[in-house]
Amino acid sequence: MELNIIAFEEKHWNEVKTIYREGLEGRNATFETEVPDYSTWIKKFNPHLLWVVLESKQVIGWAGLQPVSTRKVYEGVVEVTIYVHSAFSGRGIGSVLMKHLIEESEKNGIWTLQASIFPENTASIRLHVSHGFREIGYREKIAQLDGKWRNTVLFERRSKIVGN
């Protein structure tokens, strides 16, 4: 399996949207329940910190870094987003994307990566922990999804290169 990670371009949106929709439908990836339109979705990310992973020119996953605040003091703190097409889960694609995110975040002066994960999403928790994230908190009944209160676990990875 030869993978290629490249910068996201608008032409990838339909494939990214399909993968994102799968995550939404699983109800353990996000509180979102509908895929937004492209212009709304793209505004959530740093455009230069958004990638797709290709296998044979097919988008099989995507990853991005979202600012956690517009305040200058937090410009080096971002939230991690990784989605992999269900047909490719369990093949290490998430790990490949996470390694890429970490390297690129440090090249771009980012010192803290954050993640808020449903406790039921054990695959995502394992992925984050295996890449140096540590659990820093737990939010009980932080929001509702489909009328049910859900909890999230907070994870953080501090760079050993940036911000020390």
C-alpha cells in the first residue's frame, strides 16, 4: 500500500465530505450531525494545515489542525482532526496522518496539539496516546448528541521542539 499525503485542495472536497459523513453517522467522532457546506467547513481549519492521504489517487483519509482561539497568545495551540474512510480502518492510516500532523505542526510553530474524544471512541484514544498525547481531563455531559448527554476526554500533546 503506497500512501501519499498532500495538501488539501477544494477538488478533494467530495471525497473528504464522504469520509466526514461516515464519521458523523457513527456518532462517536463529533457532536456535528450534518456535513456543512464547503465554505463553512473550510473556515474551521488553518488552510495550510489541512491534508488528504491518497492511495492510488483515491482520498482515503484526511486530517487538519483547527485553531482553538483567535487570540495571539494561543496561535500555537490547535485541535487535531483525523478521519479515515471505513474501508481503510485498522491499516495504520490514522497513524500515518498523525505523524504527519505532528511534524507539520512543529514546522509551523505549534507547541500544543489538543483533542476532545468521546470515551467510546477507543480507537481514536489509542491513536492519540500512541503518539504522545496524555489525558488531561474529562468533561461530563458537555453537550447533547441525538438528545443524549455525552462526555468527552481531553488529550494534549506538547511539542518537545517548539515552545520549550
